[in-house]
Amino acid sequence: MASVAARPASSTRPWLHWATLALVLMFGIGARFYALDTSPPGLYYDEAFYALDAVEVRAGARPVYFEANNGREPLFIYSVALSQVLLGETVYAVRVVAALYGALALVAGYGAARGLFGPRVAVLATALHAGSLWAILFSRIGLRVTTLPLVVGLLVVTLVYGWRLRHRGLIVLGGAFLGLCFYTYIAARLIPLVFVGLAVFWFFFRRNTFPGREWLILFGLSALAVATPMLVYATGHWELYGGRAGQVALSGGDLVENLLRVAAMFVWRGDANWRHNLAGRPIFDPLTAVAFSVGLLWLCWRTWRTRRLSAAFVLLWLVVLALPTALSDQAPHYLRALGLTPLVYCVPALALEALEIGLLRTRAARFASGIALAGAGALSLVHGGSTLLAWRDYTAATEPRYAFETAAVELAKAAQACATTPGGAAWVDGRMWERYPSIRYLAPSALPVEIGALPGATAGQTTCVFTTGGEAAARVVAQWPNAVRLWAQPGGLDQTEGTTNPYPLYNALTIDEIVSGQVVTEFAEGPTLRLAEATRTAAGIRVRLIWEASKTLPDGLQGFIHLRLGEQMLAQWDGPLGGGLYPAEAWRAGDQVEQVVDLVVAEPAVATLTLGVYDFRSGTRLLTDAGLDQVTIAP
């Protein structure tokens, strides 16, 4: 596939070319690795499933195709297994694999673009690739599709240079990469269609350079040799192998509307899924979208007028690899379209070549190269700057928190911390254990349980129970025959897709032995205050309380805490005793309930902290054993 570049203009100043490329790669790699384990937050369902599959690989499993969760190609999963050996069973171990594939895809994409269109187009295409929100975000998410851009880049590099140098070894290697595509992602199954289309175009329009039989055999046999294990599996398990494609295929929808949506995703409106995108943002900013449109016309003109193989190849690639999203539901779907990268970034880069060639035919010919260079710099800066602003908005939004199931990850980390504490045990509601694979992956020391039939607790053991958000704490406590000390707190927020009302995904209940001996005060007709301590935090003051019920308590008891400087109220809290998940009227005689209250304030040294209890129905404050309606916690 011959290059369409008229000349490698950078050859006169190679240091500038390589210095620019180095800066581009530094930016792109940094964008893919920075704060990788926390942004995006959480660990989505599919990411966690890949991680669990990788754990099975480390335990000895060696499938050619992973059948759970609608079936998954293996390259990414085996890579994660290796990462876990080095980094443990962590979020980072999953996502660093995606980041590494994404970073290497930049290098491979540069090589592919250079082979097809020359060095200047290549460095600009790589700059656009490095600064693309689409590419950056998917390089930070642990999904198998992230392996595809790298393999595609290597496939194109080996074939272009293998044909140009008439190097049989590179052609064989290119065929191997084509076979390897079948182990990346479902959309890669369409890639052979690109080469069939290219062969037809080549045979009819450039027959004098058409590869001989030997070259075709070398390429085809090497591809077949690598792909054979997967093809054999697919032949024997077609219902499973092709099942996912059938699930998402467009059914009864408007194909024309889907095609228009896919076309618009580059320049007007993109994927609305927060896991894939800053919802609705197109792939290219307005300036790059104009360049993309011009570059696309330039490719079409080159294909039609000059029969350029490289132009025809890229056009075929764009059409075929857009089919997975065009022919499926939820179009445009950036994940299913990721096979378009890295070649899609060549299109806006070619607009600058078109501009220069156009200027060479005018009176401004001597300025053509400078104008094109300035345009390339402006395009890169605008594109990168737009991505930085989009990333700022993306990380500030709350939607990615829900999209990546962050609350489930918080539960898993809390459960694992409790389970690995000496004398600790963690039980997770079996329904959440099954629903969120991130819990099974990140909390392997915890155990699933049916909340209505908890196992007996061992004396001296700290037990953490994680229930669904709507589960009553009293139902859990009732299963302990003796009095216990309970700390009940709501977990992180989740949100059902398609709704706008977040809710606590779970309740975290910590059950421990009771505290005996010390008493701060007793409230008449109310609880005993066993402990009250205040400590400074970065945000203000944290107050830790332990209440005890000596008998059944009346309904509607509330507590208050005041922080005063003389008569000035600096901060206050008012709420149900125990925090509301285990209301005071439900406490059993002898039970203790721990409560933590955070006051946000810069505390002056002479401020006074007081606490009291009152009847919410009448507003009457309960008196202490000293006859006071409040007690001083700390001066």
C-alpha cells in the first residue's frame, strides 16, 4: 500500500519531528496513567468479571474463550492475570493493562500512519490520538476492547512495511496479527472484510502491483494458523460465540437513523453512556470536526482519482469497523466503534496535507509548508485543550460514580478490611455478592450470606454485616441472643440507570462486644451515655458516642450537639440517636449503639461542645442524672 505523501518534509529537520513526537507521546502516556486507579472511580461490572476470570487463569484455567458473562475473548484477560501476579488483586492491576495497551497503541498507530501517509501526517494523527477523550477514557477502563487498537496498529505497520520492503517475514507477522485480532474483541471479526474489499479494489484498479500468490498464501496461512484455535471453538460453540452479537443487533429499528447517528458521533453528538464518554460529546471538537470532514473528502478524492491503495484501505476500514455500532442498539456506541482507532485520526490529519497541496498551486506556494505546520499545531492544541476541559467536566460529574458502580467497590474494600482485621469477619448479603462481581474480586476474604439466617458470631469477634440499603438493622441484631454494641451507617450512593434519584446501596453494620464500666451520664426515661469523645479532623471535629439502652426506650428520641463560642453557635447537629438506621425505640435492653458525628468548623480553642437528648414529638429535653438538660463533652 503506497504512501500518498508527496514527500517527507520532516526529513530536512528530523530533530523537530522526533522532538514533537516525543512530547506527544509523553502527553498521551501521562493522560492514560495519571490517577489510574481512582479516575474513573469504582470498577464496573465487566471490568470486575475480567478480573475474576484472570484469577481463574492464575489458578490454572486455560480457556481459549471465556464463556461467562455473554462470552469474552481472552487476550485482555490473560494480560490481567500477568498483571495480578505483579500487582495483586486490585483495581489498578486491571486498569493498568488497559493503559499499557492504550499507550502502546499510540506508538503502533504512529507507525501505521507513517507507513500509509508519511511522517507529518503520522505525527499529527498521533497527537490527535494522544489527546482524544475517546481514546484516553477507554485506555483507563479495564475492558477487553482496549487490546484492539494496538493489534490493529501492529497489523497495519507489518503489512505496509512488509509490502514496501518486500519482506516475507513481516507479511507473515502481519497475518499473525490479523489472526490475533480474533482474540481481542467481537468487532474484530469483521476485519477480514476490509482485506477482502482491499483485494477487490487492488485487483481491479491496480492490478499491475497486485500481490502474487506466494504473498497471499503467506499472509493467509499465518492468519489462519493463529486464528485456528478460536475458529475451532467457534465452530463447536456457535450459539455462545455469536450470542452476544445477536443480543445487541439492531432489531426492528431504523437503520437509516442509526447510520445518521454514527455519522454524527464524529462531529455533532456522541455516545450518551457515561462509562464511554462525557455524555453526548462528539469524538472531535468543532475545529477537528471540520478537519475530519475535509480529510474524509480528501480520502474519497484520492481513492477515486488516483486509486491510492492507502486511501482506499482507510475508507474501507472506517466503513467496516463502524458496522458494529451502526448495526446494533444504543448507537452511537463508542465501545463497539473503538476498532476505528487508531486509523480514524489519520483523517483530520490528512486535511492539512490537502491544504498544503492546494496552496502549492497558488501564489502562496512558498508559504504552503509553514501554513500547514501552523495549522497542525493549532489543530493539536485546540483538540488537546478541548479534551482537557472535557476531562475536567467528566471528573467533576457525579454520573461516572454511578456508572462505574463505585458504591460496590467501597463496600468491597470495607468488607475486605474488616475480614482481614485480627478477630474480624465480614458477611455480605448474598444478593449483592452475586450482583456485583467487584465485591467478589476485591473482598475475597468476605463471605456471602443470607441476611435472615446469619451464622453465629464467635465471642470476642468483630463482625461486619453488609446488607442492602433497605434492610432493617433490627432484623440483623435480633439474631444475636446477647446484648451487642452496634455501629450502623449507610453506605455509598448508587443510582438506577435512567433515573435521577441516588440511594444508599448498602448499610454497613459493625457488631462488637459491649463496653462496660464507664458511664458519662444517664438521661431520665432515656438512654445511658457510655462514651463521648471529640477529636480534631482536617474538616473540623469528630464526635464519637456510645449509647446504651437499659430498658425499652420511647419513640421519637433525638439527640443534639452544639459547638458554641460564648453565645455564638459555630456548628450544630440534630438527628436520631444512633444515626437512624437502628432507631432508639428498637434497641433491646443492654444493647449499645455507637454513633459518629462530624462537625465542619475551624474550632476556636475556647469553644464549648455540649450534647443533649429530647423528645421529638413534644420538644422536651430529657434531663441528665445531674438534673441538667445537656452535658458538656469538651471545653
